[in-house]
Amino acid sequence: MTNSGLRLMTEKEKRLDELFQELERTKKISIIDLANKIRQIGFHCLRCSDCCIGNDNSVVVFPSEISRVMHFTGESWLETAEPPGDGEWDLDGNFHTLEWRLKKKNCSCKYFTKDRCMIYEVRPLLCRTYPFYLDRNILSFSECRGLGGEIGIKESESLAMLLLERTIKEIEESIALIKNFINFERGPPSSKGICIVHDSRGENKIAWNFLIDPKNDEDI
């Protein structure tokens, strides 16, 4: 094995060790303490739909969440989710990217229409816990008009439980993704290859024509 191969293996093992340690720390977070912090910040959803629309809207979803939405809507995988547009190319002209997001339409989530969420009952954890997230186990939040609103004890505890569930799932997905990830030599952009999405299940190879929305005639 080359020295570069040994170095990459060491970096992979180091990152996995960091994630396993982070996972253990996250599992020890107190729901009560987290709920108290949420109440101190305050939150009340105003149903403004700002988090569902616009160019910045990007809902990262786990494979299990995609399957749940598919079961609810009867749609296929690629009708439900799409790969992000950020990634790297390999020497064979293939485009590599990580994980999935809910399909978008006209720059907004495709499941938002007429001031309502069409998949509200099975919406992803990111949507259920917005605008909060844990950054290295520190409670943080995104911009939202509902911040500072009144939230009750039961509601804050429920939100804290979902937030902890989401964070644990994110770490577990990252661990599985890194374990399954096969590194590749980088190359220049090309139109001859395919799109390869790396997630917790491994590599998902998709021809570009399957990522084009026939209604909008747009790709990712």
C-alpha cells in the first residue's frame, strides 16, 4: 500500500473515532436540560412557510425518511429526493456527491403548495425540529420569525426529544457513510459520466437523464 493510502486510512479511522465519541456524548444529553434551553430561547411556529420556500430551502433527508415519504405519496425515490449540486468529479467523468435532499420545484420544496405541507404527517426530522439544531452538542438555531415566542414545557420537551433523535441519526448516518465510502481520484468536470450519490447504504449510481424534471426541464 502506498504512503498516501496509509494516510487516507488513518484519516478515515480518526474521523470515525471522533464520530463514535460524539455519538456517545450526544446520547448522554439530558432531554430536560435541552428543553429548558429551548424555552429560554423561545419558539412558536407562525406558519409563515419561510422554511419551505425560496432558494435557500434545502431539506437534507435520511434514506429511511425518503422511504417513508415514498410510502405516503406513492412516488418513486427520484420523484421524492435528489442529490445536492455540490460535489467532485472523478477521472472517469463521474460526479460524486453526498446524501439526499427533498426534491425542489421552482426553488422551493415540491411538497409545499397552497400554504400547506403535503407530507406534514411524515415530514423529515429536519422540518420537525426547525429552526433548532445541535452543533457539537451546543443548541443553535437558524433564522426564523418564530424565535422568541412562547413555548410550553411539554412542547419544548417533545421538540428536545426530536432534536436529540435527529442529531443521533445524523451521526449514525455519517458513520455508515464513511465506512462505506470508497475514495476516488479527482478529475475535471465532464458530461460523459454519471452521478454517484454516497449515503449510509453505499454508492447510488444514477444516469443524468433520470435526474431531469420533465415538467421543468431542469436538472439538479
